[in-house]
Amino acid sequence: MCENIKMGFFDKLKQGLAKTKQVFSFTKVDENLLDELEEKLIIADVGMETTEKIISNLRTRIKKENLKEAEQVKQALREEIEEIFKDNNPELDLTNKPAVILMVGVNGAGKTTSIGKIANNLIKQGKKVIIASGDTFRAAATEQLEVWANRAGAELVKGPEGSDPASVIFDSIKVAKEKKADVLICDTAGRLQNKKYLMDELEKIKRVIDRELPNSSKEVLLVLDASTGQNAISQVKSFTETTGVTGLVLTKLDGTAKGGVVIGIVDENKIPIKYIGVGEQIEDMEVFNSKDFIDAII
């Protein structure tokens, strides 16, 4: 049963990254190959800095290893991307209970659905999960989160619309302690009146968590919409400065030609990708596997 689900997810991953795979296809090794490949990497939104590094390494290897076949260059490209992912550890640190997962990201990235899918994933592992509805500013945010919490089988702690998000997190921590939860997943606002107000609110929430759960394991997961390409990289920088992001969740890797942004994000920021989502169903999110990802695009 698990194998069928795994295969189904991998098939969706391959289907979702099919456009990226087309970008990375080439047949002839000649003097124009690297120029063409550089352009393709940029089209796939790998990013200029990472693209230049990959192309430079490939140029050296083609000469040094005397690569003359397209398959040889393709294998070299695969190895260069594998090198970028070599330190990517997708495992969450949930050792000390209740472990806290603080979910951050802009509105529209898929934060609410990601919380439900991650909760579902953890509950299937036998963990008791509490979800805190900390996005009290967006209309219907709690209602949407409640739907996903119910689907996953997680308990939701909520406050009145417009209430102080940090107070909701405080109440949620109390419930998590009382019910001996394994994991507390905290939702947060994605957009307030201005960027500074949003970041101040996130810092306040972090202070409450650190004060009330000083010994708990903590993860800060930034949810990114993969289809936004380079915009996602600027979001990583912005949220990391404020919240100390420990991992990334990539959503909407279904049908975008910009799947290469995953490569650029890991290379430029050295922050591991923890989960990827490739669909709307509750099972359509898995722990990131770099080998599966590379297989799907090359």
C-alpha cells in the first residue's frame, strides 16, 4: 500500500516536472552546447549565480574528461546537481516534545494546505499533532485551516478573528503540553499592513515559543510557491533574516517549467528542502528526496 502511494507520488512528481525536463533535454555536443545549456538553466529558473557555477564546472569536465556524447554531458550535469544537494537533510528535528513547527510564508504560497498535508504525514507516523491557527488577520484563514486539520485528524486551537496571534500560540502551547502532543504546528500571517509589521509579529511569536518551550525541538519552515521562480529566492532571504528559517516547503511543482528554482534555492541559501507538494490532495506532499527530484528532471 505504501509502495503504491510512493510510486503514485513519484509519477506525479515526474509529470509535474515534465516541462522542466524538456528544458534540460539536448542531443548534440559541440561548441554551442554550453551556451544552449546555460540559457536552458536560466529558463528553468535555476538562477544566474548557480547557472554560472554549473556551466563553469561542466566546461572544465568536458575538456578534462574528454566528454563527446550527449549522455556523458547529461550524466555530468546530473552529478553537478547531486553535488549541490549532497548536504540537503530533509529530516525534521522533532526529538524533544512537544516539538514546534513554525510555518511562515506569503499569502498564496500554499501555507494552509501544506500545514494540513504535513500534519497528515506526521499523524500517519503515529504522532499526536496540534495545529495553532495563528493567522488571525486574514478573513476565513481559520475556517480553511480547520477543514485541513479535520482531514488530517489533528486538533485545532483557534482564537477570535483579529485577536493577537501570539496569544493564540500561547494557548496552543498550553493545550499541547496538557495533551502531551508530539508536535505543535503553528500557522502565521502571510501579509499584514506592511513588511515590518509582519516580521515584528513573527519575532513576537518566536519569543513566546522560546519562552514557553525552551527545551523543545523547533523548526521554522518557509512555504514557497515553486512557480514564482526567482521571486521565491528573494522570499527566502527576507524570511531567513527575521525568523531563522531551518527548512523549506516547495509547493505547486505540478506543471511549472521553473522547477529548476529548487536547485538555485539550495545552492544559494544552503537551507534544506524538507517537503515538496505536487497536487491538491492531502497525500500530495512528501519528504523531499533529491534523487527522485533529479530523476524527474534529467
